Amino acid sequence: MMKLKKHKILIVILLMSLNFACAQEFSNSNKDIVKHYLDSLKKELKVKWPKNRTINLVFHGHSVPTGYTTRGVIDRSNSYPYRTLKKVNDFYPYSVVNTITTSIGGEQAEQGAKRFKAEVLNHRPDVLFIDYGLNDRSIGLERAKIAWEQMIKEALHYGAKVILLTPTPDLKEDISSNETPLAKHSAQIRALAKKYNVGLVDSYQLFKDLASIQPLIGYMSQNNHINQKGHQFVADAIFEYFKIH
């Protein structure tokens, strides 16, 4: 009986070790992508006039990248797409960079996928950011995955670099739990980033780590919308892709 119990314990330890190893492998792989995924674009961002060109950053998603705060009030210039633009322009002073938002408040990934070719790819994105996790809870994991994969494939076929974002928090969910809808959608987005070898900004994990040392209320304008401080937090994470490492 004792031998059987020890055997079970060893199996559990082995499984935990394998899970940890897989997590470490993904973490290390993502760090490498963060450093090098936009290498060719970073070279272009350093080119001076008259040889430079306009570079388009397109942000596709729901109310958060659109800049919604609370009670329908929108603060576009302080949303993370425009805070990212400010950081990129400051870092690359000779660059001509556009931030274009194709996001719509209240939209989920299926709706975003339907208008993807006509309203997103028509902006000729050099880098495409996708952020639908918060609203995808309304359609579930399976339907969300189909829509995300469609958008990823179409963007890669077009020739854009793709960076996926896990959701920012909803204070009505326990961010410390791995069983909430947002945690499960985050896991699915991470898996898609790995499957298609594209960029990932793991906003959910970053806020989860932050929540372990301070309350998230200071980063939120309402339960499911981040405030200026929260947008800066996401923009700083996005900018890691544009830094010279």
C-alpha cells in the first residue's frame, strides 16, 4: 500500500515537473520573440527621410483599445494604442508611424473577424494587435478560437506581424484563479501565439502579477475598463517589442 502511494506521489511530481518545463519553454520562447520578432521593422524605424516610409500599427478589438473609460466616456489619446505610438515616436525620432484603431466597443472576435478583410487589412498593417478576450466570454472558447485563428491566418497571409493580447482585468472575476472565464481565454490566446509563432503581450498575467503586490482598483476606471495608468501599463509591455535589445 505504501509503495502504491509513493508511486502515485512520484507520478504527480513528474507531471508537475513536465508542466513547469513546458511553461518555462514557452516563457523562454516568448522572450526570444519579444526581442527579435520586429527586428526588420526596427531597422525601418531608424531610416531617415527621404528613404523612410509610413509604418502602420493597427489595433483591432473591443472597447479597451478604443479608449472607453466609464459611463460611455472615451479617452482616445490616453488609450494604449496612442500611448504606444508616443513611446515608439520618442524612441525612433526619424520614423513616420500611424496608430490606427479598428476596434469597436462591445464587439467580440466573431464580429471582428467578419469585417477583418474590409476594415482591418485595408489599412495595410505592418503590425496588427488583436485584443478581444474580455468580450469573448459571451461566445465561449470554441467560437472565439475559430475567429482568432481566422484573423491570425489572414493577417499572416497578408504579410503583417501579429501580436496577440490576453485580456486586461475584470474586477468581478478573481484574477488569482486559473478557473475563471478570463483565465481560460488567456490560456487559449497564449496557445494560439505559440501555435502560430506570433507575438504575445500577456496583459492578464502582468496584471495578475501586479495584483499580488497591490490592489488593481488603482488601474481601473470601472470593473472591466482600465484607466490611464492601466493603459500605460499595457503600452509599456507592447513597447518591449520595439526596444533595441
